[in-house]
Amino acid sequence: MKWLVLILLAGFAPAAFAQGQINPSLIINTVEIPADEFNTVLREAPVRQLDRVHATSWQVTIDNNLNFVNPDGSSVFRLYDDESADEFIEVGMGAQPDYKFWVAVQTPKEGYVVIHHDLERGWYPQAKSIISYTDRAGLTVNNGARIVVTNLDIGVFAIASYSVHGLESSTDPPSVNSGIMIAEFLSGDPAKNIYSLYPFYIAAAIGVIVGFLFITKKRT
């Protein structure tokens, strides 16, 4: 574990220096979403605006610490495009023991399309899921252990708002009873600063390392 700590510290030191000295384009937002917001249906879920729009190159890290009480329950997280609320990216995370995981997008051209769906062991509570995008490479999603969507072309997408829900019907029992979901939004324009994507690489590497350690430990 010592080598892992040294690697992470070595990575974060230049990243912090870059942000503080020559990275004015970097934008960071962190939101904490309590459990009760997921015990609602989609049509009643409020769309919450972010302080800043995240465009060009962005990454959203999801730390799901919700306690599910319904095995059929889920936590659904949607990111809305700045130009139109009809364009969004959706990540769904199901309850134990299956931990199903899906990714969907909605665009004017294609409509609502599920692009990835795991019915079992789709996400890992001990790891963080990462959604990343660049206007050149498209959309990539990591479920905390592996990349499940790679360089999907979704056109231009800038995050302006988000919503969460967890019930399909208002008569459904609650999905969760406690806990919190933490979402960190990070964005930067590489055209303005060559270091603006450095934190993306560090966060992605950490996600892969943590996922790998968790899976290998579980197998042994």
C-alpha cells in the first residue's frame, strides 16, 4: 500500500500546483444529495441548476453511499445539457444484492437509448463511478471497476443541471432510508491550459486502482 500512497501523492502535488498557478479555467462543483430525494418519481423530481456550466471537457465522479431498503429500488442520476433539458445523460444504480447499473442518453436525433445495462454486479459501493466527456472524444463511463462505455459520440454536451429520483411509481415503497450521494463536477478547457485535464487523469487512475484492489481482494 505504501507504493500506492506515494504514487497518489506524487500525482496530486503537480495537479494542485497547476490549479493554483496556471489553471484558471478549472471549475469544480460538489453537491451532496440526501437519501430522501431519491424516494420520488421522475415527474416530481426537481431539476437543480449548478453554479456554473461545465463544458468542453468535464468529469463527474459519483460516490454512492445510499442505504437501500427495497431490493427493487434504485438511485437514478441525470445530467442535463445547457441548451436543452430534453438532452440528458442518465446513470442508474440498483440496490443490493444485484447492484444493477445502466447508462442511457437522450438526444433529439436518437431519443432515449440505453447504451449499457448490467443486471448483476454493475457497480461497487466501495468504489466511485466516473462519467467523463470531451468534445473531441465523446462520452466515457467507468463503473468503479472497469470502463463500460467508451468514447460515445453524443455531440456537444455541456452540463448545466441535474436531477435524481428512485421510484417508478408513486405507490412504490421507498428505495432508500439513509445515506448520501456525493457528486463532484470537474471541468476545464484544454485549449486555455495544457494542465486542465491533469486532474481527470488522476481521478480516473484512482478509480481504476481502487476498483482493481477491491475486486482482487474479494476474489482472494
